Amino acid sequence: MAQEFHCTVLPEQPVVLDRWGRLMNGTKLGPKEEGDDVVITCRVSGGRPQPSVRWLINGVIVDDQYEHTSGDIIENRLLWPTIQRSDLNSIFTCQTMNTRLVEAKETSYVLDMHLKPLSVRVIDPPGSVVADKRYEVSCESSGSRPNAIITWYKGKRQMRRTKDDILSHNRTLSTLSFSPSTEDDGKLLTCRAENPDVKGLFLETTWKMNVVYPPIVSVQLGSTLVADDIKEGDDVYFECHVQSNPAWKKLHWFHGDTLLLHNASARVIQTNQSLVLQKLGKQSAGYYACSAINDEGETVSNQQFLRVKHAPVCAHEKVVLIGASKNENVEILCAIHADPPARTFHWRFNNSAEILEVDPHRYSNHGNFSVLQYTPVTEQDYGTLSCWASNEIGTQSEPCLYQMILADLPAPVANCTVYNRTQQFAEVQCAPGYDGGLPQMFVLELVSKRTGARRFNYSNKHEPYFFLERLEWLTNVMSLENNSLSCVMYAVNQRGSSIGVVIPNFEIGHIHPFQSEGKHSTEWLPMTLGVLLTIIILALSISTKAILGTASCCRRRTPSDNGKRSDMKIAQQTKNIVISNDFECGTNCLKLKTGQTHNNHYQENIRASLRKKNTSKELANEDEPDPDVIPAQFNM
């Protein structure tokens, strides 16, 4: 009996074609996106008996239906619809076999996918941020393949100052550094995560910014008002515009630097964010501002100027005293406040006998002031001058008044006394003299006995009284200078100053004659010999003249000599020595703020008197290095 032998021919290695029939190379299927269909065909050639062709996914048979196309080619077309995220990295295997004696031949592909992000979130955003302060905010995204790209937006504007970190294969962290402005309050900050390989698909989250800041304040004149048409007696209002977060708690109004309070009786009314001023006066003009306060601070607005047109008013409220001598020409300035400026001025003179209109050619007008040239000649020319002006608003209701009086320099002070004197303090009190018809003030000066220069001065607007302190320090200073200070007081008014009066029995410091010391005696010897020789020559000369003049002096005494003796006696009995107050001011002298005039001959007199030398004292102190010897009348 004949036996039959069957020869098995194995099929070739399977190949896989894509949906378009193109041969697939490598081992990766895709990348695909979620929702895509997988359409692939497994083709096997040859093999006897005819092989089977099937598809397995992750080792599980999913399709074993195949067909013979032509010749010895067999194909199995797999349609795997709507792949999901879970299908990522699934293994698609095409397997063929025609005998169990040999392992099946197979070709496998791993499914690769592009995945959109699954989540995005801003990590711990702050509840509020402060304007103009820098912050860092982080946003995290996960689930994207490949890693998501994160972008930030403020409103529709993309933010560029970011730093990105990849935490893992599908987690990305982005940190935004930004400084919010006041305009950012309430805006949305958006974090967007997207996979650029997955078109049109992204995730985003938003954070509404709460930006806190001090109030932003501005003030405006009421919108219904015309700034240049406001005049005295009108009502006006201001509006305070406030932008703030958190909301403002308090609102204040200011006129210049003055805080305004609600005062209906004074016609100052505050309502919410408005300020109402009723029945304006000229004093209402100026700059107005408001301020608002919240938890972040206080802000003062811009200043809004309020112009109030008004009729002229006098620049000073009181009657102005003007002192003038007869036949003395004075310029009288009439200054007024007016808006707009004055157009005309009028002057009038009034005394007990008559009222006269001043001729316009006697005065000149310059905007808001007028200058009158006035010369009193007789007693009747002293009285009251009045001046008033007019502008487009009206005529001045109350004139400016100037009282012309016959005036002179003030009289010297008298009966000066020093009391309560200690090493540190002393009080000086004098009786005031006639004020010259004008208000007077009093000045006390400490005068150098060496030079007559003023070293210190003090003033009192009310009375001739002064409290002197730091006397011990002054005494030490004078000792170092080998000098002393006398005290001089005088009165000052608009016309000038009185003659100064030296305060008796009051001296600060003491002048000591120069004493040679042994170790320096050789140095002074030539000088001493020269001085002694000079003294001897002078003494011989004086003696000769005295002998020659003795006869005539004995025959008769001239009237001028008698007068000199009488003057010396009077000078010795005078309690307060009268001197001029026009000294040269030293570096430590306090300048007087009241204008004062001095006579030059006073200065020459006092300097001459201070430089006169007492003969006996001069002979005793000829070796003294400083030739200025204090006169006898100043040795208190």
C-alpha cells in the first residue's frame, strides 16, 4: 500500500499596511489622538497549506477573519474604532501560521498617542495683592502627552515673564512673576495648558485679581459752574472723585492747609463726596483739595483753584499811623485786594475843620495800589487820609485810613536800674521817654569798651526791660579778650532811634593792665627803655610849656575854663551817661528787624569819646600792648 507524504511550506513574515496601503516601518503605530480609528491591514504571502491571519491586541485575539486576495496573498484588515487614552501603548500584533508544529510568525506595533492635558490649576493664589508689589504665582498642568505648554494671560494680553519646569512625563509647572497695577483690580489672570500636537484642544483656569491700593483721588469744581464767572456772594460746590480698594472710610476737605469741617452756620456743607460753599467771600478764594483714607493709606488730591471776584477791600484792617515833620514830603501807599484789579482810586483828607477831596494829580495808581505824595505844612495838614478803589464788581465799602501825626525821634530812656544781679543773670529796667508820637520799641546793646563796637543786642517791643542771662560765660569771654562790655539802651520808632543811654554800675568783664613776667623781661627790655625815654622827653617838654604859661594863667582865668569845669561837674553827677547808639555791630550782634535810622555825627562823637585817654591812667599803663584805654566815665 502506497503512503502519501505532505510537505508544509511556512508563510512569509507578515507585513502591515496603513489605511492607504502603505507599508509601515518600525514598531510604532501612530501617534494617534483620542477618538481616532485604527485601520491597518496584515498581509501574508505564501505558505502551504494556506495560513491563517489574525490580529491580537495586547495578546487578545480581536480579529481572525482573513481573505485570499490574489495568488498566494492573504490579508486581514483590522478596524479598531475610537481609541481612548487607555489604549496608549497597546500592542497590535499580526500573527500568521499554517501548522502547529512551528511557532506562528508575527509582527507587532505599539500604539503611540498625543494626549490633551487632563487638568490645570493655579496653586494657592493669594486672596489679594498690593498694587505695584511684585508677586510670583504658579500654575500646574498634568495629563498631557507630550508635556503641556503653559501660557499666561492678563485679560487678552499674554504675559511673558514666566519660568517653566517639567516635573514628570505628563506634569508641567509654570511660574509667573508680575507686578499688578491699580488698573488690574478685578481683571482675570488666566493659566492655559495646551498640547500643540492636539489641535484646538486646551485647558485653562482663571483667577480674578483683587488688587488693593491707597485711594486715587481727584477734585473738580462742580460741572455746572464756570470758573471765571464766580463772584462774592455766589454758591459753589466741589466734587471729590475717589477710586480705591478697599473702599474709602474717611474723606477730608482742605482750603489751602486748613482742614474744613462741616459747619452749616458757616455755610460749609459736606455731603458724601461733595463740598458746598454758600455765600462766598473774598477769603473763600484759594486752593481746595480733598483726601481719602482706606486700609492701605491716605491720598491727597490735586489742588483746584477757586477764583472769587470781589470789590476792593483794604489790605490792612487798622488805621495806619504816619509820622511826618512839617514840610517833610512822605509817600503814602494805599494797598487794596481786588479781583479783578482796581480801575480807579480816590483820596480824601479830613481834619477837625474840613473835608477835602485830593486832587488826582497828587497820587498815582498802579493796579491794586495807589501812591499819594503828601507834605504837611501847618497844623491843619495833620488829620486823617482815606483811600478807596473801584473795579468791575463794585466800589470799596470801607476805605483805607491813614492818620497823619506830627512825629519826631523818640526821647532817651531814663532812671535805669540794674537789679537781681547774680553771676549768671541780671535784670535791667528803665523808664520810657516820649515816643515821638509813634509806637516805639526798645533796644539794649552790649558795647565793647575797647572799640565801641556792638557785640550783642536785644529788643523789646513793649517796655524798656531786659532779662540778661549767661553773664558768667560773657565774663569769661571778655577775660580771654582782656576786654569788657558796657550796657547801652535806646528807643526806636518809625522816625529813627533815640540817643543811647549807658546803664550805670553795670559792666561785664574787666580790662587788666599788661604785666610783664620774669621769663619775658629780657624780650621787653628794649621796648621798655624806648618807652621810658619817650616819657622823659615828653615830661621835659610839658614842664617847659607849663613854666612859660604859669604867669598868664595866674593873671586871669578864662570863661571857657570855668565852663569846662562846670561841664565836668555836671557829667560826674549824671546818673545815666548819654551816648549815641550808632555803633559798629560786631559779629555776634543780633540784627534788629525794625527799620531804624542813625546820625553819622553820633558815631563820630562816641568813637572820639571812647578814644580819649585819662592822663594818669595813660601814664600808668604805657606798657600795655593795646593802646585803647577805656575812658574814665565808663568805669562803673
